[in-house]
Amino acid sequence: YILFLLIFLAVLDLSHNKLQVLDGTLFSKLQHLSEIKLNHNELEAIPDLGPYASNITTLILANNRITRISVEQLRPFLALETLDLSNNNIVEIKASSFPALPLKNLFLNNNRISSLETGCFTNLSSSLQVLRLNRNRLSTIPAKIFQLPNLQHLELSRNRVRRVEGLTFHGLHALRSLKMQRNGLSRLMDGAFWGLSDMEVLQLDYNNLTEVSKGWLYGLLTLQQLHLGHNAISRIRSDAWEFCQKLSELNLSSNHLSRLEESSFVGLSLLDELHIGNNRVSFIADGAFRGLSNLQMLDLQNNEISWTIEDMNGPFSALDKLKKLFLQGNQIRSVTKKSFSGLDALQHLDLSNNAIMSIQANAFSQMKNLEELRLNTSSLLCDCQLKWLPVWVAEQTFLPCVNASCAHPQMLKGRSVFAVSQEEFVCDDFPKPQITVQPETQSALKGTNVTFVCSAASSSDSPMTFAWKKDNEGLNDAEIYNQAHLRVQKSAGGETEVTEYTTTLQLHNVEFSSEGKYQCVISNHFGSSYSTKARLTVNMLPSFTKMPMDLSIRAGATARLECAAVGHPSPQIAWQKDGGTDFPAARERRMHVMPEDDVFFIVDVKTEDIGVYSCTAANTAGAVSANTTLTVLETPSFLRPLMDRTVAKGETAVLQCIAGGSPPPRLNWTKDDSPLVVTERHFFAAANQLLIIVDAAEADAGKYTCEMSNALGTERGNVRLAVIPNPNCDSGVQGGVGVGIVGGVGSDDDGWTTVGIVIIAVVCCVVGTSLVWVVIIYHTRRRNEDCSVTNTDETNLPADIPSYLSSQGTLADRQDGYIPSESDSSHQYMASSISGFYLQPKDMNGKTPPFFLCLKIESLCRPVHRLCPAVQSLHRSRRRFRPRGQQSRQGIAV
């Protein structure tokens, strides 16, 4: 009957025997056997389990003496799913160790395996899901050794792996957890875990890692739990969590962290638990926990936290879902009402094992959901400011978890706050320092010295310590001067002596790195007082790194003006043209200034862009400017076509050659391809653009050539002058009829009126068409000056009047000055119209001398002084032709 029952046996346990060899025939009847346990025996090889070994799914051979894995020994186990060879003497796993089996779980813990041959798990790749290699002697893991696409759990803890190269675990696409604790890992190369796209749990506790960086975390997009406790991590890079934004639990306890920066946990918006206990954290940046909107548990126990709770304004304010906060075992000495602001959902707060001396009223009142408060301190300053605490603790039913006793005043020392009556909480002194003089915010130039002063008073003779902080970090090597003096303070109880302490921070040759917020901390046995934070701003005057250079460029090209400057704060660059902000190129959308560039462009340059451009660099420290002159070069050209002229003999001929170009071209006239012979009848006006021939004769007829030239080239044009007989003029002479000129003593001749009108009309034409005159009108429109002529021979003109506004008598350069009248009397310009005016002067005898022709552009007056003497000469020589009976005309209005 027993043998009959053995036929249906499914599980056989032969553990804890001394079996060395098994006879396979013993299992010949066990056709239903699926699991056999042979652990804790003395087997040296995988045993033969008879003809029905192919039905076995679980084989436990742990704690034996097996030294190798043989493919022949495993081949009969065709249905094997779990194989446990832990705690044996296996040294290596060769490529031929495993046959093709449906194995799902392979346990090789606590052997002596030191090497893994390439392809050793290839025959198990289609089925293996769990592989345990803990407590072996592996020192290296060859890249891509695990080509197991269905493996979900891999354990490599307690080996000797010091370094993990990139792509080491490539091929484990389905892996969900990896354990590598206690290996002595010190280097994780970039991409060490790349390919583990389904990884959820990574345990790297008890190693020698020194920092967290995104390089070795690359590819862990689905990671939820990361355990890095008990390493030597002292730094978390700012972008460390870029590829691990689905983390829900992060354990960094028992490391060497001393600072939590603002960027330490950026990107971990789904984090639920954060363990940072048993580190050296003393600095927590403002906003270090910003972004941890889902965090429910924060462990900061056994660090060096003090001022974070004592002085910061809501260091945990971003954690509006936090339920548990552990701060036990830190260096917290005081709790303010802003210490836990924002923790509306907090349920559990542990402040035990802190030497807390003072707790401000309502420090815990904003935590409406608080269910448990743990507090034990024997250092409380039991004055009037603490009388609220025992009442509040009793009302909230926190008494079982709160153990608080007094250290001051002496009469209450050692007594529990719950045993002190409300009348005994009095404020007779202030042993804790109180800030009386706050440091002040300052601005300074680079290289100068800066001093911060801070004072505090205390009624206690307890030794005082002074410290200065910059941006919440202590200044250890700062130059600090401390002094103390007694002063009398009046109070309700009379006069008492208090000690006032002053600490001075001296900064020499401040640099940009000196900028920040400075704060003094004054402490004694009863606590610390923190001053307000004074900001230091270091400025530097701007200085040019690229200065604009004078530029000459052809019209139509693109002008490129560079200007760059440095300073602190960074200077703003601005451009001006001729001292103003009116840019012709800007109005025509030809100006381009790139905000991020140092270059100022003017495309399709025109002559109106000529001018002085000023680059100004300005910041709060001051401003500097640099000038550059833009010159536009333009080849000479005719602004008006040259036109042939026909005049009557004796009349005035005016030949026009209106020139354009930059620089302004020089004009030269020739006659019949020969140099022009200039007589007293030849006059030049408007920078030689007008050739005026008075009293034209037949010899004046011919071909006149106007040649204009500048540095860019030369242009020529021809004008033909024809002189025809003048019957009116001849008859007038024969008949003894005189022709007068405006301003003469007798009547004027109509012919000479025509001559004057022609001359004036030509000059006005030049004024109206010249582009250069337009520029001058624009710049001088607001200046109204009276024109006067003195008895001297020269009058200085404004420097911005171009040369062609004055009449020229020869081909020489401009001559400034007026020609006096025959009687050497003084002259005065009379009121004028917009385009010109006439002059009706009187000499000392009351007679009217020959007239002057004066052109006026807006308020600028210049006489055509080379033309006027000629007209006077004509007036004197032809006075005999003046008709009788005609009234003298008063002048010609231009």
C-alpha cells in the first residue's frame, strides 16, 4: 500500500542528510514527482533521478559540495523550472554549462564563481526570469554578458565589482529589478544601465559611489525606487534626475551630503519618499524642495541642520502634501513661527534629540492636521515668550510624546514646563542676544573696500560668538573685528547693565564673486540671533572690447559698425547719429541691429547716412561712448542734364553744372577743349556749379565743358553757348538812352531788370535742387540768427555751411567775406522772405549805392559777393544809357 502511494508522490524532501550519491533506480516508480529537495547534503554532482527526471520542475541542491555544472547531468530535466545551486563550490560558469531547458529561476548564491564565459546563459534565454548570483567572487561583468530578454530580476550583491562599464546590461530588456549592494562599486560609467527600459527597482546600497549624475542613470526612464544608502555620495549634479522622473522612492541616507542645492531634486515631481538621514547636511538652499509636489515623507534625521529651521522663511513651504517629517538628532536650537509654514497636511513631526532653547508662539499652529509631535529637550528658556507651550501641548493631547524642561532662569532649571505655573513665565532679562544694529545693503565699485557692521545686546555674561554668512554659508577666512561695551538700559524694574557687542566684517578689493547677501549671526549659550540679510552689489564701469572704427564705403553697399563692451552688470549698448536718435536708415527700414550681436548694419548706404555715429555702453556704474564717422563714397554725377544756352549780346549768360557725389567733387570749366580764360566778366557761383558771363560777347560763344572729379572718378559734360546780336541794346546806345540798375540814382532799364531776374532765378534753382542744401536746411531750421555786415572785410560763417553756398569769383577755394561798398559805409540786411531778400542801403550822404544780392536759406545769409562788384561795375559803366523819366526801382526780391 505504501509503494502504491509513492507512485503519486509529487514533492520529496531529502534535506539535511549526508547523501553523497543517489541511485536513480530508487526513483523509477515516482512518475508524478515534480519537486525534490536535496539541500544540506554532501553531493558533489547533480544526481541522476531516474527515468522520470523529465517530470521534475523544481530541484533544490543548495548547501552541497557541487563544484561544476554539467550539461550532461542537467539534460534529463526537460521540465525543470527552478534550480537552486546556492552554497556550493562552483567556480565558473562555462558556455556549455546549461542545456536548453525551460528554466525560469536559477539560484547560484554563495558559490565561488569568479568568471562568466560569454554565452553561458544563451540556452536559457527564452525562459529565465530570475537569476541570483549573490555572494560570489565576480570582479568584472563583461559587457552584454546577459542576453536574457525575459529576465526580470537579477541579483549581484556581495561580489567584488568595482566598476560597471557602459552597455554592461544591454540585452535585459524585461529586467525590473537589479540588486548590486555591497560590491565596493566606485565608478559607474555613462550608460552603465542603458537598455534597462523597464527597470523599476535599483539597489546600490553599501558601495563607494561619490556622486549622482545623469550619465550613469541614462535610460532608466521607468525607475521607481533607487536605493543609494551607505555610500560616499557628497554631490548631486544639477541635472542628475533628467532620465529618472518617475521615481517614487529615493534613499540617500548614510552618505556624505552636506548641502542640498536648489537643483538637487529638480524633476522629481512624482517622488513620494525621500530619505536623507544620517548625512552631514547643514546647508539647505532656499527652494531646495521646490518641485517635490507629491512628497509625503521626508527623513532628515541625524544631520547638522540648525539655521534652516531657525532663520529660513518656510524652508518646507513647497511640500504641501507632506505627512511625515523627521528632524530628530540635528542641531536645532530655536523654532520660529515661519519654520514650518506651508506644511498644512503634516501629521507626524519628530523634533526629538535637539537642544531646543526657544519656541515662538504659534510655531505649530498652521499644521492643522498634526497628530503626533515628538519633542524632548532640557534646554528651554522659560520666559514669558514660552508660557503658551504647555497650554497648547495639553490641548492637542501631545503630552505622551513631549518631554520639555527649563534651563533658564536658575529658579526654574530642571523643572518640566508642565510643572511651571503661568505666573512663573516672566521676562526679567534677555540672555539670548538681540540684534540692535542691522547690516546695510551696499553697492561698490570693483576693487574698493566694503565694511558691514552688526550689533547685538544681551543681559547674560555667557561667552558670545560671532559669525558672518554669505548666501547662507559661513565665511571662515573673513576679516572680522569684534568689540564689546557696557551700556545702561532702563526698564520697568529700574536700570540694568547690558553688554552690547559689535562685529565688523571687512572686505578688501571686492570682486564680482563678492556679490551676495551678507548676514551676521551672534550666539551664546542661550541661542543665536540672525540679522537681516544685506545685499552687496559690485559694479564695474563699462569698457569697450570692440570699438567702432571710422568707415568709408561706396553708396549702395552695407555698412558694418561693431561695438561691444563689458562691465558689471552687463552694459546696454545704444547707438546715436549726430547726437540724436533720428536715423534716415531706420525710417527707410535699412538699419538692422541684432539684440544678441555686437554689429550694427546699414544696408544700401546712401549719402544721407553720412555722419558721426556714437556707441554708448551704460550700466548702473556709469556710461562710456565711442564715436565713428561714416563716409559714403559716391562717384560724380550730373544731378541735372546740361542744357545749351542762347543769349543776346550784352546780356548775362548763366551755364549750370549741378554736380553730385561724395566726397563733393571739384568742378573745372574749359572752353573749346582749352583752359577757360577768366576775365572780369566771368564769375563762378555755388562751388563752380554756375558759370556766369556778364555782358556776353560773340567771343564767348562756343563749347563749354564741365569736368567734375573726386577720389572715385571723373565725369564730363558739354554745354554750347550761342551769342546773338541784341538790337535793343544797340539802339539804346546810339540814342543815348541810359540803362540803370536797381539802386541807381536815376530810373532803371527794363533790360537790366531782366538780367537781375535771370541771375536770381538761376541761383534759386540751385538752392531748390541741391540735395546738400536740403541737409543743411534740416540741421539749421531751428536757428534764427540776424545777419549783419560790419565795416570789416571778413565775416566768419558757421562751420556746417558747405562751400558751395558762397559765390566764387575764381576756381580757387572758398573765400569768406563781404565786399564793402564804394563809400566804405556799413550795411545792414533788411527783413527777408523765405527764399531771399533785397538790400536798400544808404551811404553817409543819403545816396543809394549799388545793390548787393544776398541769398538766404532759412536764417543763413550769404551775399553773392563776387557777383555784386560786377553789377556795380556795370552800373558805373552804363549809367549813360539810363532812360529819362523812369522811376528808380527799389530792389529785386529773390
